[in-house]
Amino acid sequence: MSIGITKTACLKLNLYDWLTVSLISGVGAAAGTWLAGLLIYESQFSLTYEPSLVWLMSTILAISFIVCAVGTFYSRKSLAVSINDLLRD
């Protein structure tokens, strides 16, 4: 992208953007699973729910990696175009 930054810096900005998106969805999914597990186990089974933090963190990392990889893959075409060309279309 020709806005005065190098390709490496552009890739880093793109990865930061996708990492932010993936962390929002990953943390939301983990928190939702935790909350649903607490509420369902307690109300339906009268059991305490003790989630594994290792599994939750590894799930968040896996979601982050996959979303960053797929997002970067699909946005690489638009990153190769100059700003003037994007504004003209």
C-alpha cells in the first residue's frame, strides 16, 4: 500500500488489525463458554464448573492465529493496490 510506509510496516499494521478482531471474538467466545458452563452446570446439574485455563487460552490463541492468517491472506490483494487506485474505484 503506497501511503509512505514499507511493505513490512504495512504487514504489521494489517496483522495488528486482524489480531484485534480475533482477540475480540476469541475472548468473547471463551467468556461466553465460561459463563454458560457456570450457569448450566449449576442450574441443571448442581455441579460446579471449573474450566481449564490452558484449554481456554489455547483456544483463544488458535482463533487468533487462524483469523490473522485467513484475514491477511484475503486482504493481500487490496494491500498491493495504491491508495489512489482505491479512491478512484
